[in-house]
Amino acid sequence: MQMPFNFISNTVEPQATSMFNFFKPKPKHTKIIRARQMTANELIIRLEAALDSRLNITIQCNVSFYTENVYQLSGYLTMSENGQLLLHSDNLKVTTIVWPKSIRHIMFND
């Protein structure tokens, strides 16, 4: 049996290195870089522009009021008959209800 560590040269064998890397914890999700918190006026202006023109946008929302965690949604924005904001994703074919209180930043995608 070959030893994973060479005591003479103080190096780790390549097979053992790949085995050690296999058991390292990996992040489950890619980290989202938080954009700055926009003011209410900036958000209203961008929401109106997104609703009027159906531009492809990315919305960054706060997970809760108590943490700095955010999530990101992309697609085009519409409003339902009862006044809810709906974000329609192009690539996933999913419609998501967006809570206006949780919106942190709105970016227009080109």
C-alpha cells in the first residue's frame, strides 16, 4: 500500500490531494454581491419604467429586515389586476410575486 504522505520529501501524493479536496465543504450557492440600497424615489422611477416598457430587469431583494442577505430575480415586470407585482423569468418560465417592501435595487439588463 502506498502512503499518501511522503515522509522523505514532505509532500502529499496527488491521489491523496484529490481525495482530500473531494471531502472539503463546497459552497451551495454562488455569492451575490449586494448592490447599494436605492432610495424610495429611485425605486419608484425604475419600477414605473420597467412596468411601462417591459424591459428585462434584475431585482435584488432583502431576505428579511433583520439580515443583510439578499436574493436576485431576473425577467420582465408586470402588474396583476389586484395590484401585485409579477416578475416573469424568461429562461425558467416562472412567474414570481415581488413584494415592493423587500426590493433593494433594480438594474436594467441590456
